[in-house]
Amino acid sequence: MGKYAILINANTDDAHTGACANGLEYALDFDDGGHEVELYFDGAATKWIRKLESDAESPVDKYYEEIRDRGLITGVCRYCAGAYGVDDAVAEASIPL
């Protein structure tokens, strides 16, 4: 089986919701196929952690919850999380920086 790293770097505005959802869907698809998957949030995408931890109504939430349940989130960029002011939300979600 293959090894895949998926980097989410889409901002949290509505124009980029699909890009985030697609990355999460790919991670789930690869995992379903028996591949090794690591998912990372970088840049403005670090803001997704705060948004998805607090907004179950987001169209991305169903993918995020499954990703979390499967333990596929490998990390969030420490620098970016600090720059976007979401390092506390990432820590509360117990996601590695």
C-alpha cells in the first residue's frame, strides 16, 4: 500500500470550503483503501481547527469528525497557528503542533 501526506492550506472563507472538504475526503478515501495517510493543516488552514471544533453545522464538519475519529490528523503548523491566533484551539483539540 502507498503512503500519502495531505496538506490542507485552504482558508476558512466560503470560497475555499470545497478545497478543505476535498482534502479531507481524499484522506478518508486513501485510508479506506488501506493506505497510510497523514493529514496536516498549514497556513490559513490552521483556522479550520477552531472553526470545526466549534461549528458542527459546517459542511466540512462531517469529514473532519471522521478524520479525527480515525486519528489521521498528524499535525498543525505551530508557526501558522500562532500567527493566526488559533494555537489555543489546536491545543484544546489535542492536535500536535
